[in-house]
Amino acid sequence: MRPAPLPRILIIYTGGTFGMNVSPSRSGARLSVPRLSPQSLARDFRKQVPELAQIANCEVSVLMNRDSAHLGPPEWCKIADRIRSTWKNYRGVVILHGTDTLAYTASALSFLLRPCLKPVVLTGAQRPLSALRNDARRNLVSAVEIASAGPRPLANQVSVFFDDELLQGNRVHKRSATDYHAFESPHIEALALVGTEIRYRSAKPFPRSSHAPVLIPQFNPKVALIHVTPGFPAKAYSAHLLEHLEGIVLNVFPSGTAPTHDPEFVKFLRTARRRKLPVIVVTEGGSNADPNTYEAGRALLDEGCIWAGDMTTECCFVKASLLLGQPHAQRDFEKLWKIRFAGEAG
């Protein structure tokens, strides 16, 4: 009796530390971007990660080879198009991605690939596969195994695998540039933990609206993510920035507060409201604070700001940009914002 054929997995390479070359220098190891083809990358995998052949029939696509700092909405749509056009041919998809903007890409794909019909697992590395000591190999092996054999419907979503944790893609935040434990999901438990075996949580899909409208893959480039600081230069923002924007994501202090004692800050919010610019308020690190606790938070709501709840800053920015890219976006924004499209908020 012949053994069952191995599942087919598509590995999409986009760049990042994972595939970089390491060269020593007087100031320490330096990383450089090599020229890669699907053939050369597949050859590297066979040589350095031979156990992949025991898990799945992996096909490699080098979609791009860029530092993740150079990826944005056009690349998010390109990745989504590549997956959507071919995913019927595969059991699952693994995306190799740089870590700095991985949380943004994961959030974007969670909206662009609704409904997610197959596992889409993003992973990367803090040390490249070519380094003697690295996290690239084990991240890739586990990501491919999860995409191949993870329980449905739990696995049928956009997720992030890093350092033995499988996390919901639109609920992750990068916490470190040096630790192997690079990502965290502050307000939702891991989908799976990897040790001597892979321990999945109960296969319950995340809550989402069954009546959510279809979103076209178009992001508004006039949405700004602004961090509130003590001494916030509200007057300068009002005078020189607001006229060029169509939406604001305001990253406020962890308790959901902002310098609402400052008349110029209040004027900044009122000017935005008069211009019909949505102002979405998110806390540093998505702290899930209650803005009604303090007067400095309640004042934000009184001025018409929209509360993001426990969403991550990355997902909040992506969702705002996508919703404001839709037809009649400004008119329908508050209604659309309340919809949980992909389990992005608790």
C-alpha cells in the first residue's frame, strides 16, 4: 500500500533577515541581501532544512526580496493576490517576511483574504538561516508543519509563528529586535504552543461578523499614525498637517489619556472633526484601558474620537487605512469601524 502523498505547501519569500547573508566585520556581524531565485532558495532549504521533505511537498516562490521596512500597501495587495490566485492548489501557505513590519502585513492579509480558506502562516527570523546559530530553521519547520496539518477551522486564518508560538495575525505586536521571542499577542491566548508536540487550543474560530461587507483591496495613503507626547505640538499639526489628511490614528498614553488640558490639543481634535476626519484612538501597546476612567480620556470621546479598544496599533492603522480606501468611506466610516471583519478586536 502506497503512503499518502505529502501535502503541498506554498512558501512565499518576501525578504528580511531570514534569507540574508552574514559576514563578519570589526563592528560585529553585518547582514546583506543576496540575489535569490526560487531555485536557489529551494536548494538552500534542501541543504539546511532537509526535514521539510518529511513534512510537505514545498514549492518556493520568491515574490520579492526586500527589507520589510520597504513593504507597504502595494506589497500587501501583491502578496494577497498571489495567495488568492493559487491557494486552491495547496494545503496551506507560509510567508517568509522581515520582522519589523510583519505585524502590519499580517493585519492587512487578515482583511484582504477574508474568508481565509487555508492556513496562511507568516514567519521570519531574528538570525538568518545562513548563521551558525539561528532561529530561522525552527521557525520555518514549525510553520510548514502547522500549515500542513494544523486543525481546521483554527488553522484557516492568517497567523504568525515565532519562537514556538502560533499567534493570531492581526493581534500581534513586535516586542523585541534582538530576542528570539520577538512577538507578543497582549490580549489573546496563543493559537498553539510548540514543544515536544504542537498543542493547539480548542479549535474555535475567532468571532467575526457574518454580514461584513466585501472590502476592495485599496488603502488610503492619507492616514497618519501620530503618537501623543507630553508637550504635543498640536498647533503645528493643526496648521500644517490636517489639511493633507483623511484620517488619523492617535496613539495615546497607556491609560487611554492625552493632553486634553491643552486648548491647542482640543482645537486640533475639533479641527479634525470639522474637516470630517475620523480620529481613532489606540493606546501604546494596545493596553485595553478604559478611556472613561480618567477625565483626560473621557475628553477624547467627548470630542468625537473613536475608541479602538484592545486592538494593536499596527492593526488599527491598517484597518483605518483600508476602510478609508473604500467608496463612501468618510460617510460610512463609523459604521464600518464597528464591524469585526477578522477577529481584530475583543
